[in-house]
Amino acid sequence: MADESQKWVLLVTARTPTNIAVIKYWGKRDEKLILPVNDSISVTLDPDHLCTTTTVAVSPTFDHDRMWLNGKEISLSGGRFQSCLRELRSRAGDVEDKEKGIKISKEDWGKLHIHIASYNNFPTAAGLASSAAGLACFVFSLAKLMNVNEDQSKLSAIARQGSGSACRSLYGGFVKWIMGKEENGSDSVAVQLADEKHWDELVIIVAVVSSRQKETSSTSGMRETVETSLLLQHRAKEVVPKRILKMEEAIRNRDFASFAQLTCADSNQFHAVCLDTSPPIFYMNDTSHRIISLVEKWNRAEGTPQVAYTFDAGPNAVMIAHNRKVAGLLLQRLLYHFPPNTDADLSSYIVGDKSILQDAGLEGLKDVEALPPPPEIKNNIPSQKSRGDVSYFICTRPGKGPVYVSDESHALLNPETGLPK
Amino acid sequence: MADESQKWVLLVTARTPTNIAVIKYWGKRDEKLILPVNDSISVTLDPDHLCTTTTVAVSPTFDHDRMWLNGKEISLSGGRFQSCLRELRSRAGDVEDKEKGIKISKEDWGKLHIHIASYNNFPTAAGLASSAAGLACFVFSLAKLMNVNEDQSKLSAIARQGSGSACRSLYGGFVKWIMGKEENGSDSVAVQLADEKHWDELVIIVAVVSSRQKETSSTSGMRETVETSLLLQHRAKEVVPKRILKMEEAIRNRDFASFAQLTCADSNQFHAVCLDTSPPIFYMNDTSHRIISLVEKWNRAEGTPQVAYTFDAGPNAVMIAHNRKVAGLLLQRLLYHFPPNTDADLSSYIVGDKSILQDAGLEGLKDVEALPPPPEIKNNIPSQKSRGDVSYFICTRPGKGPVYVSDESHALLNPETGLPK
């Protein structure tokens, strides 16, 4: 083991994206190993707009494992972290940094303690899959620190044990989580279907919806669905396997009409089985419903889908537009129905890739106020405007997978002390 | 045929209840004959609080069929009325009223015209199964006028062709609509499981929920579900048949815990298949969800169900309380969460059987304002009050089936002219 008198700190920093499922994961067949009842498919979101950055550190001076999330120390005792840590420690390898004079042998990892600092570049509580990105980053960065010699797919199986959907955040682009057959979960891994360049015209707009409802956590929610829904097994065994094949084909062929139809139908069916749970689980609210209605109405008016929508375990809408032009038209519609408060700043109401805003000809609040009703509602009474029902919008796109950040100035832990900067 | 120079008008008046399904009807296997994809079970609501009154008249002076609903003339050309009229005319019998000197032979009914006036003692547009009560009353009163010699069950098959759930309004108490097997629908009839005296401690409270959403009609909604939901067939074939048996047993044994569990689960599953429709159908809104949450939380706190809830094709909640004491406690909770506007009159906010209000110790608005938070939410932050989200509450109970009203002073048509009074 390294000499305890040495004051070295070894650091690794990584950045990992969030992902949004287009064929949903809902229901575990094994609670402990986190093995799902069906395959799922996701799109990785551009980490420039939504990602977790994590720095992990090891030092002989650390006397216990510690973790900070967005600057605040949190407990590492939860099963999700411990499962991942156990898996990683058992696979850790020898590490040598001659320059710093550090030598850690495989066996040392059982005794050494680690520090972890994690930061989300988006609100953690907003229901934007922060745990998926977080656990993926946790595993990805520790695997590098501990010299875990496993391919990305094996790492995904470790991340899966921290948070199911985290396994899909280990790849960019379009990712499939294969449910697997093995009892030990060894074949329940993520694989990349296509990278983010395969279908790079897609634009993603996330509506962060205000909510006063306390939400059911996805962990307990899916347990209750498995225990009480009489529709879930039919979905998992009969509906999803066919949808997975169709979705893979739609992605392969960049067939937006099929992609949108499957994405919307599967989001709705996931929320249907939540409602079929006892007691019922509601993740979408009236604002979510209004967003669905406006997209459905527009898609129907155009005769072919322009935009797909999908909702995770919360009221936020994730909308996937066919291309930049459609995204601009979508943004006009969203801002027509959900204008910002009159004293708001448009640049804090639309975040992420703001160039979509310029494409849509929306330079400021004045342009938003001047938006005409979209043609598909023209014959109806202009619908009520819903100021304040959406907190803000994030414009983004499909993005790449995890990366290591070599520049130590971006580390979240001090390289001298191993404590948050 | 009766002498055309005679100016006689023959009248029949009847009163028919609404009903609320506790195992839901959703989806037709035959659109024209209105044959459902599964059996359903309903509770008939007390006609003193929710019913349709209909007067039908025949006279040689009428030159075409006419109908008035709530005083306003409406078209009778719709398929639903025409199907019922055709069936009734084909079964009409000889009618003789010696006192008035009226004689109508079986064959005359093909040439004679009728007038119909119908009145709901509750708001028609409030989504309270007005079409079920209305069509049932239409058939029930015309059958008497035309001397249709069929039993109640055969009449239910005629009413079914006007509006599916209307067949269940031909009986009081607890009613089952048997889906039947015959292609011509002859065995798709309603039967009474138990009359209203069988389980007379139940109390029903309807929350009429304010909505700004335009709702999908149940006719087109269920068609779209049949065409697009991948869960409906599984519900109809695998889930409902078992539930029907359990529900019949729960009603037979007055087993409230089972009754409530089945009622809530089936309401939620019906809304789940609506959500699984493309485009998705939302009948419940945030207020509906809050009512479900408050009932579920209370039921859980008590350890055994106190109240069942069920929602039809709209946001209104129908709550069934185990007995009067529970109904009083339910009303306290509903008024705590959904108080009337401060300038409102409590007696127009709680309508129907107001004695529940007195049982609950609520004499006026002051008592409502003084309500403490229910014990099951005590440890939480007192939840936000939702003034205005509920329009009013109706207190009622299971009730009896259709009756003829012999007192001609209650007729809605003038016995001299056959026109609305």
C-alpha cells in the first residue's frame, strides 16, 4: 500500500450526459440488481446543456468515503452508491503515477477511501434524469480512477445497479438497454444503436413545468406498478418487444413519422400503467396535457408528425422536433401558449441552444407578445394563455457520451486537499 | 286508424335515473348496435337528485316527430333516437282509451307522429350521464305509450341502441350490463343484481369539477381507444371478466373494502386505456387528481377503505361512502380542501340530500372556514386550498329504477296541444 505519510491526492474528472427514454423503462424484475421487465431505448441529450460533471479522488489521507452534490455533502450510505462502489472495488486494478510517485496495488482499493464531487449544470430537482447522469458519471469516473479494465458495456451494467436508466448514459446518440436473461444481470447492459451524428438534424426542447404536486419517486412508483397494475405485464411482454424492433428500424432509417408515433404512444402507455397502479400515480398535470394537445393538434393539421413528445416521472415535456425549422415553429407555438411573465427576461426563459430563438425570429419579449395564433387553432376561440405554467424551456439536441476532462482546472475537488474547491 | 278530425292527444310521463358504472363500459365491438367489449356494472343514483323526466305524446294532429330537451327543441334525426324509435315502432301494440275515445291499432304507429319533452333535474352539460338517463327515459316512456309488450330487459336492449349505458338506467340499485354473444345484440341486456334496499347505507357524493378543457365525447373517445390502444383488448378479455365476478360477490356480501378497491381500480384502468389511446384522451384534470389523492390518503390512514371514487368521461368525481357517518367525514374533508367562494351560499354549494351537511356539523360557511385539517395530513404542510376548482357537490344515494308519473299535472307537454307547457 502507498505510504500513509505521503500527502498525494489522485483525481479524475468526467462529464456524463442525461438521457431521455423514447421506449420507456418502467418496472423491475429484480429490485436489488435493477433488472428491468422490458428493453428500453433512449436518446442521449447534449451534455453542453444537460450533464453531470464529477471529480473523484483517492488519497491515503482520506479517512472515509465522502460525497458532495452541487457543493453540499450528501450521504454515500444509500444502496445505489454502495452497489456501484462494491462492483468497482472488486474490479479495480493496479494504478501507478510515476510522476507523482503514486503506486496503488489492486488490493489497496479495499482500504483506500474516496472523495466524490458532483455538479449538475441543470436544476437537480427539476425531474430531468439527474440520477441517471449522476450515477453514470460516478461509475465512469471511478472506473478510470481505479483502473477498472472493463469495456463500456460492462460499466453500463455497474451503473445500472446504481440507477437503472444510468446505464443508458454511458453512450451518446441512440442507446438500447437490453433487459437480458441472466439471473445475475450480467447481460442487462446498454448498447449504442447509433451515435449522435447518425441523425443530427433532430432538435430537442424541454419544457420545465411548474408543479405544486409532490411526486412519487420513480423507484417506489415502479415497484407499486409491478405489484398492482394488471396492464404492466401485458405491456412488458406483448407491446414493448414489438415497439423496440420498430423503434430500432425507425432510428436506423431516420424515419421521423414512425419515430414520433412510437415515442408518443410509448410515453402515453407508460403513464397509463402508472394510472393503472393502486394507488394511482399521476406524473403529468394539466400543463403537460395542454402541451400534448398543442403538439397533437399541430401534427394532425400538418398531416404528418412534426414533433414527438415524451414525459418521464414528472410533468416536464421533452419534445423532439424533426429539424431546426420545425423547432423554430414549435418554439413559436410554445411561447404563444406559455408566454414568459411580462417582467421576465427571454434569455433566462429559453436556455441552452438559444440560436433556435433567433431562427424563430424571436429577438425579445416584444416578438413573443406579437406572435399570432398558430394556423391550426385559427378557427377556434384563441385559447387562454398560460403564463407561469412553464418555468423555462431548454433547447438542446442529441449529444455525445461521457468524456474525461483532462484539464485539472475543471476538477471539482482541490488537488491538494481532495476537498471541494 | 283513428279519425284525423279528432283532436285528442295521448300522453305518458316517466322519470328515469342516471347511473354510474363501478366496472366501466369502454369500447364497442359493434358501433351500430352498440355492443360492448366487456360486461359492466353500475349503481343507479337516486332520481330525487339526478334524473330525467320525459313526457311523450301521440296525436293525429302531429305532422312530424319533434323533441324538446330542457325546453329547447332539438333534432330527432340523430342515429341514436332513430334506432330506438325504429325498434319501438316495430314492437308497438294496439292502444285503446275508451274514456277519451282513442283507438290506435298496431299498424297505425308507422304513420303517427310523436312529441317528446325531456327535462334533467341537473345540469345537462356537467358530464353526469345525462344521455344514459335521457335515452332510458325516452325508451321507457315510449314503450308505455306504444304498448310495447316487452319485459324490462328487452327494453334495456332497445335503450342500449340509443346510448350504451342507458340500458343500465332501466333498473334501480345495482345493475349489470351483460355484453352478450349474439351478433344481433339480442342478449346484450341489463339485469338487476340487487335493488337499492339491498345496500342502503351507502352515500354518494358527486363533485362537479370546473373545467376549461373541451372534452372528447365518449362516443368518439371509445372508438379511438378501440382502434389504437394496445391495452384495451387485454383489459376487456383478461381483466374485466374476473373483476365482474368479484364485484358481483362484493355487492352480494355488502363487502365495502372489496367494492371500493374494485371500483377505484376499474375507474383508474378505464382512464389508463384512454391515455393509451392515440391521440391520448384525458378526462381527469388536476382537481380530479387531488380528489383521488385525498381519498387515497384517508383510506390508507384508516387502514381500510372508507370511500370509493370513480370518474366517467369527464373530470367530475363520484365518491361512494361506506355509510352516513363516513359521508359526513368525507364532506368535511372535501370542504376543507375545496371550500366554496367566500361570497357563496353553502346551500347552493352542497345540493341534493343536505341532511349529510347537518350530520357533519356544517350549518354555514363559518363552520366550513373553521374546519381543522384532517388528521391524515396533520404532519404535512397544510395543503393549498382550492377555491373555485369544484363548482358544487351533490349528495345522493343508490336509488330506484324508472317510474311512470300518473299525475298529468307533472307532464311536460300540454295535454291539449301536445306542445311544451
